[in-house]
Amino acid sequence: MLPRIPSGAAFCLLASIVVTFLAGSSAPTPLYAVYQAEWGFTPIATTAVFGVYALGVLVALLTLGRLSDHLGRRPVLLVAIVVQIVAMVGFLTADGVGMLVVSRIVQGLSTGAAVGAVGAGMLDIDRRRGTFANAVVPGVGTALGALVSGLVVQFLPAPTHLVYVLLLVLIAAQGVGVLLMRETVSRKAGAVAALVPEIRLPRAVRGPFLAAAPVLVAVWALAGFYGSLGPALVRDLTGSSSLALGGLALFVLAGVAALSVVLLRDVEARTVMLTGGVALIAGVGVTLVAISAESATGFFIGTAIAGIGFGSGFQGGIRTVVPLAAAHERAGVLSSLYVVSYLGLGVPAVVAGFLVVNVGGLLDTAREYGAAVMVLAAVAMVGLLARRPAPAGVAA
């Protein structure tokens, strides 16, 4: 019988899996310029590659999101890790846009299957730390993926291969760790029925979920803005062809988001969400002014302010909803939150790619996209202010 790792180590392992998977999702961002030079990438191709990943995540969340509540966390995670390794091999062998798109879809399916199981597993081990980790690790993973990939692409050989080799090795090691974990939830009947796409929320979380949903759409639409249009905007504003700069905007956004989660972790969840809305509107506003003024410095200042909005809005949504779910509901509830988030991430990004090519070009599309994010954030804030705060002690 295999030895089992202690619960504290298992918690850290689960958190590291989210970091690695989301780092893998943002790793291609600095590579778009390389792909463009090699394969004639267009803005539509860039946003399509970005968008199909979100589509894969959504399909997996809708069909597999509740599966770990029935089969257990470990089996779902092990399969997701194997599929993620297949995606890395696909990136390594890609010789054109078609294979890149296929690999992104496979990567999305794996990530969508994993995030609910990982997040629920952390809550099973420690509810308070799990709630905090579910809010902070997506930002950490996204930031590290964009930064490390940019540095590898700029300064190390084989730019379209090495970063995926590193991720593959790390993911395989995490798979070994999952084999050594104890299962954190008992099996429950209904696994086949759980595969039918359905967003069914426990009664206790429905109201908080509806309050959090507009905030999640707004903040993840912002992430889509930086993931799809960010590299091109940075190149235009800085006049630099440095590949390391390609992921810098996304790194600043996600890095500040993760830091804001840490700094605001003890503030009441509704207040955190309202803070996120204000910061989102202010940050995007500064960013749009900087784009019009062709100021790279202003662009990154606005990005940092928007990062506070991203981290606060996402943290507030997680902390408002997740602690109210019972053990056998956690993966399903988390998956539902991610469904809303990835709709906000993927759909606007694909629309933006179409507009860049066929309507107004990069800068006009960036302004329109940013304005739409600000409107979304304003609508979310109105909804939050109109809704009565939960009684003390109801939300963590």
C-alpha cells in the first residue's frame, strides 16, 4: 500500500495544481508574437486560440464539474492531469494554428475538470484556508505563467517548446503527489446523472450567487482583455519587440490581483466586492486614457489599479458563496462560479478579435472593450448596493 502524505502537504499540493494549470493557460500569451512570425497569426487567430480554451473549460465545468462530489477528488484529478499532459505534448508538437487550437481545447477540458475538484478538496481539508486559497491561487498561477513564459521565450532557447517541457515535468510530479493523497470525500451515488449539463445551486447559495455573478463576469472579462489584446497593446505603446513584455500586462494584472486577495482577506466579503467594482472602473478608466495618450507608464498604472479590482471582485464572489456549500455540494458550486467566470473570459475576447480585424482596429476595439467592462462593473455595483447585506455570520 502506498504511503499517504499528511493533510497539510496535500493542501499545498492541491493549491500548486491550480497554480500550474492556470500558469499553463497563460503561458502562450507571450508566444503569440512568435506564432505570428512563424505561422502568420492574425488578431482573430489570437483571440480564437484564447477563446477556445475558455470554451473547453466551460464544457468540462458543465459536464464534469460535479463529478468529484460523487467519485471523489483523486480519480477526477488524476484523469485531469493525464489530459493536461496530453495538451502539453500537443503544444510541443504543434506546427500550425490548427494543432494549437486543438491543444488549447484539450487544455481547457482538463482545467475545467480539475478546478472544481481541487477547490473542493482544499475546502475539505480546511474550510477557512480553502476559501482563501480558492480566491488567491488563480491570480498567482495566471501571473506566474505570463511572467515565466515571457522570460523563457526571451532569454532561453527553443521558445515554443521549453516552457511546455517545464510545465509537463511539473504536472507529472503533481500527478505522483495526487496518487499519494488521501481521498477527502466519500463516494456518493449519482455520478452518471452528474454528467448531464446542469447548473443546480443549493438553496443556501442562490441569493449570494446571483449577487456575485455580475462581478465575476466583469472581472474575468477584464482578464480576457489583457490575455487577448494585452500583448499587442504593450508592443504598440512601448514600441518594443521584446517577447518578455508580451506577458507583462497580464502579469501585472494577475499579480496585483493575488496581492489584493492577501491584503483584503479579513475584510467583509460584500465590502471587498464593492471595492473591486470601484477599482475596476477606475483602473480601466486610467488604462483607456493612457491608450489614447500613448502612455505606456499610464497603461501599467491603470493595469495595476484594475488588478485590485480583479482580485477583490473575484475574492468577494468566492467568499460570499463557497462557504455556504456543504461538502458534497462544493465542487458543483465552485464549478458554477467558474462557468460564469469563463463566460466572461472567453466570449468578449473572441468578439474583440473579430472587431480588431473587421471594424475598428486594435486601439478602437480596446477602448470599446474597456468601456464595456466599466459598464459591467457599474451594473454589478448597482446590484450589490440594491441587495441587502447578509446577516452577520452567514458568509465567511
